[in-house]
Amino acid sequence: TAHALLNAFKADKPAFGVWCMLPGAFSARLAAQSSPHLSWVVIDCEHGMTPLQPGAAESIQAIAGIGPSAPSPLVRIPATGATTGTGWQIKYALDAGARGVIVPMVGTAEKAKEVVADCRFPPVGRRGFGSPICPIIWGVDAMQYFNSANDSILVIVQIETPEGVANAEAIAAVSGIDVLFIGPYDLSLSLGYHPPSPDPHDEVEQVIKKLLKVAHSAGKKCGIFCTSGEQAAQRAAQGFDMINVSVDYQAMTNDLSNKLAIAAGQ
Ligand code: 3PY
């Protein structure tokens, strides 16, 4: 069934998102309800503090409770590289109602194919059909969910290693991959540069531009992680399709530190 991120992709509009690293359904719900400009929210179970089971499921429930205007909840799974044996993480996220998964550090087309297989019901993939939860939270019956899932669940793989950069064309060419998502922090570190501060090193920026072209030449969307509105607007102007704008804990720390500094007269 349709959802905000898929709708933005179909309309060719930049889709802005927020990264949820704080644990708990309350903060996920607050983040998801923060702005009409938000198309997606990711529950980060790789580096964030929310456990996949049952934390991601609880956060997805809270976001779905917003109703039809809810941004699409995505889950970044803990496993990097996605190999056979970690498919249960994707299964759990999707069965809980995630509209898509983000898989960190995918370096080869083979791994990208494994991710697609885990996300798609047969005959396309090998996802098992069993969860009563995912149709219920989106208000559809089981067969409606089954019939629309393969075309609406978004398969997002992160390119953030030299291997991923070298194999980017082959990864983008994998049928069923929807988005190449750039992690500028890990990409910078793995290429031997300092982390973005806030912009990446010039050499890393060249790689980022190349990955954007690779994704678009293959007819795929390209995403990137940013940490400010200004940076996100620049990435949208560059042609990125899926752009993270902020991280939940920043909202808390920025507000608290600003107000405390004002209170202390500094
Ligand atoms: C990165 O920049 O490395 C990411 O994966 C975003 O958190």
C-alpha cells in the first residue's frame, strides 16, 4: 500500500527524514509528528539505542498511530553487510510494519541480492508470509498487504566502504534495490579521511557525487545522511532523493544547551 516515502519517490520530490537514535516509542512518535515536511523516520538499530526486538516494533506502532499522514517508518537493521543468517532481522522489521529497511555497509551485488530476497515475498524473494501485525497496523487485510508489499517495501542499502564504492554500479543494477544510501561518516573513515565536519573532505565529496550519478544512471534513488537543514537543502539541490535532516537527540541537546547558555548569560 502507498506510504509517504514511496509517494515522494513516485512524485520525484526530495524526501526528508529524521534519524531516531533514542530508545523508546515516545521519542519516535514525537520525531515522526514533528513536521509536515517529513516523509520518513528511521529507527536506527545499528548505532541507535533502540533494540530491534521489540523496540523497533513498538516505535513503528507509535508512528503508525499518527494515521494516514504518518511518515514512513524504516528500520536500520543491526547487521552490517547482510549475509545469509541475518535475514531474520529484516523479517522482524518488516513483519512489525516497517515500510522499508536500511542495511548498513553493503559491499557487493551478491549481498544486495540477499537483501532483496529477504525483503520480497515469493516468487521474487524468500520472505515468509505470516505476520498478522504488518497488515493490521496499516489497516489493510492480509491479502492486500501480500499483494502490494513487493512493490511498496523499500529496499535501501548503504554504500559506505571502498568495496561498496568499487561495486556501486553492480549493486545499483540489482533488481529490487530501490535506494543507494550514502553514509558520509563511515564512507569518510573507510576511505581514510576525517569524518565530515560538517562537510566531507573534497575527495570524499567527489565519491559522493559519483555515487549519486551511479544510482541515477541505473534508475535508482540516492539517499544521504545530513545533520542540518542547510546541509539537507544543499543535498536536495544537488539532486539527492532521500535526505536525512536531523537526529532526535540533537533536538534535545541543542535546545537544552542553548537555553542553559542564555540562562547563564553566555
Ligand atoms: C554514516 O554517515 O556513516 C551513516 O551511516 C549515517 O549514520
